[in-house]
Amino acid sequence: MYSLENLSEADLTKIAEHLSPLISSPLPLCLWGNLGAGKTTFCRALIRALCPQVTEVPSPTFTLIQEYESPLGTIWHCDLYRLDMPEEAEELGLIEALYQHICLIEWPERLGHFLPKNRLDLHLKIGADLSRNLTLQCQGAVKIDFCHL
């Protein structure tokens, strides 16, 4: 587990950029946190770092999934906030994608029993002063050395 405190949005962007060379495919990255904690900010920065040709990274709030092609393969950016049941993720093809692609999952608790055992968890908390705390934790067989962040 690796924790960072009192982060700005700019800090989240830098951390995502520094994390990008440590990412390999397939890998589910699960971003946990309340509204406004910085999940989408982090995802946008990571996508831009992994896909330098991409200029626009819209939030998948309404589309649920945005796909990007990177040198590492396909990246799925998913916002599951609007899912009512975990089975809806299966209907979207997300469960299969979790084991084939890099998947950035906002609101991973909506996956229920489909939440993969092997994943990288990123827990974001926002304070009253709008600073953020970030905790990164590898789950299952995922191993990442965070010392370069």
C-alpha cells in the first residue's frame, strides 16, 4: 500500500503520468471515492499519458464506457455510477474486458461480485479544503513498485 496526502488536482495529474510506465495490460484499475474526489481527473491524465495522440478525453458518465487505443492495447474508461445491478456490467461486455484490457473503473463497487480479484485499487478522498488523499493498493497477483511516484 502506498499513500499520498494533501494533493491538488495538478498533483493527481503528475501521479497518473508517473504511474503510466508501470502499467501493463491487462489490468483493472479501480478508482474509489465520492463525487468530486478526482477519479475522472486521474483517469484523464493516465489516458493522456498512455495515449499521447489523444487530445480529448470526455467523461464516460453518460456513455458508461469510452475506449482508447494505446501502444499497450485497448483502454476502457468506465463510469459505473448509473448502473443499478452488477449484471448490467456484464451486458456491456465489461466483465470480459477486465481480463483483456486496461480498464479504468470509476465506481467499482457497482461491479458487486464481478469485481476482479487481481486489480489496482486507488482510493481518493477529498477534504474540506479540496485537497485530496490517494492510497494505491495492489490486490491479488498485481505487483507494482510505487517508489517512483
